Amino acid sequence: MIDAIANFLTAGPFDEFVATNDWVWPLCEILHFFGMALLIGSVGLVDARMLGIGKGIPIKSLERFVPLGVIGFCINVITGLLFVAGNPVGGPQEYLTNLALQLKMLCVLIAGVNVLLFYALGIAKAANAVGPSGDAPMSAKIVAVVSLILWFGVIYFGRFIMYNDTLLYAWGL
Amino acid sequence: MIDAIENSAYAIWVRESPSIWAFTTILSLHAMGLAIIVGINTMIALRLLGYVPGIPVASLRKLYPWMYVGFTINAFSGLSLLAANLSNDSHNPMFLMKLSLIALAMINLELTRAKVFDDPLVVNGTGVPAAAKRFAMASLVLWTLAIIAGRLSEYPSFVQAWLGITPIGQ
């Protein structure tokens, strides 16, 4: 599967584009940080409110920030794919076999399932029905805790990608 | 002085320890703190600019302590990373620019508290002072520039080639 993804990412002009333009990498990093702040600022705030932080802020209104988080997420998927495709040391293979990156992607995947469950199981609807100073239902609190742990996990392991050896050393791998 | 800090036991631990809790975790914390303070401040700014009017402006005041959680995480992690790399960072123009922009963003944050959140219009829930939009725009611009400068501080050769800005005092 790693080979298939690596081949896919290097089939287009993208790896070449990143390699031959020295401004692409720093620009993508700046955008990747913007995307991160948008995601945590929107989704993270909804999570925090469902956990009881900032009572007085209506959950229903706060949720209108979530599309900004989706925009941030999309920015980060695009810039993230450019990082993997254009990795100057070892190419996509090096990143796709990187434990920190794999754990980051695992966190993203579970966070995605968590979001789906939030809407599909009617938890979002129940949380939206809560008054501005009300207490969110337990199901919403569980979704919120899982969401916060996973998105901060994404940031945590994301920063370890460049220092994967530290992770391998710590876990005796 | 710079050497003494950089060669202190703590700075050496941050820089050289193979422990998972040393350099890389501190670096991760720094990104998390950024996401917390910039993320929350961005949403507050957007509300002050008129986006999502369903949120009572006064209720957002409760988020100030949480922005300071982000700031505290980053003051601690930032000073740790700085101690570990002080001789380089102190000559890095983009890093110094970033610190200045953060200082301005924090001053703006407190001015927003004093001039917007303490305003009777907001406290009584009857409106928002006209200056709110200016503070909101300032926070968006300052944090955006701070992130740009912070990221570029990691690419001194790129900054030199494209912007012609060279390390200070070298």
C-alpha cells in the first residue's frame, strides 16, 4: 500500500514542483500552521464548550465556526500531500514509513470517524438543543474529549515526523 | 551570558537528551499552545467582525483565561527552546520579528479586553463599540504575521535569498 501511495504521489508533477521551487516548502509550512490554528480554534472550541468551558456561548452558534475548521483541514491535506510528495530526503517512501506520520494519520482517521459519529448518532443535534448556559449531554462530552485528544495528538505526532528517531528510541524500536 | 544560558544543564537537556520529553515534546507543546491562543483569538476576532452574530460578545470574555493557557504553554516551551539555541536565535531576524509581533498581539489582546469587553455596551449586551472591528482586524493581521515570521525563522537561507534579510551582527 505504501508503494501504491508513493507511486501515486510521484506520478504527477508535484514532487518535481516542490523540489525545484524553494519557496513551496516554507509557504506550505506557513499554510499548514494556519490550517492547524483554524481547526483547533473552531472544532476545539466546540469541544471545549461541550465540556462546559465558556458557558453562555451557545453551542449551536459556535458550531457555525466548524466550516472554517473544514477549510483548515483541507488546506492541511493539500499542503501535507505536497510535503509527502516532495520530501527532499528519501522521497514519499521515507515519510510514509515514518512512525510519527503513521500515528498522526491514525489520529486523523479516528478523529474523522468521531466526527461522523457525532453527526450520525444525533449527538450534534442533542448538543445544539442545549441552551446558551446549559450542560451538554454525556455523549457529546465523550465525543469532545476524544476529539481534543486526537487533534492534539495530530499536532504532537506531526511535530515528531522530523524527529522520528526520538520516538523509535523511546519505544525501543 | 548567552554561552552560560546555552550551556546550562537545562538547555543541554532540552537540546541533547534522547528523551521523548525533551526537545521534541517541547516543540510539540509550542505548536499546541499556538493553536490554542491563535485559534481562540481568531474566532473572537471573527465574531467582533460580525461573523456568527448568534454568539453574545460578552460570553467570549470567558475564553480569555484559555488564551492565557496557550500563552503560558508557549512562554514555557518557547523559553526552553530559546535557551537551547540562544546563540543562533539571537541573531535570527525573523525570530526577533516574531517576538515583536507576539508582543504586539498580546498588547492588542489586552486592549481588546479593556476597550471592547469592558465596554458597558458589551457588558450590558446592548451592542459593540465601533473600535471592536479595528482590534479584531489587528489581531488577525498580527497573528498571521507572527506565524509567517516564526515559520520563516526556520529557513534563514530562504529568507536571505528571497528577502535579502541577513543574520544580525554576523
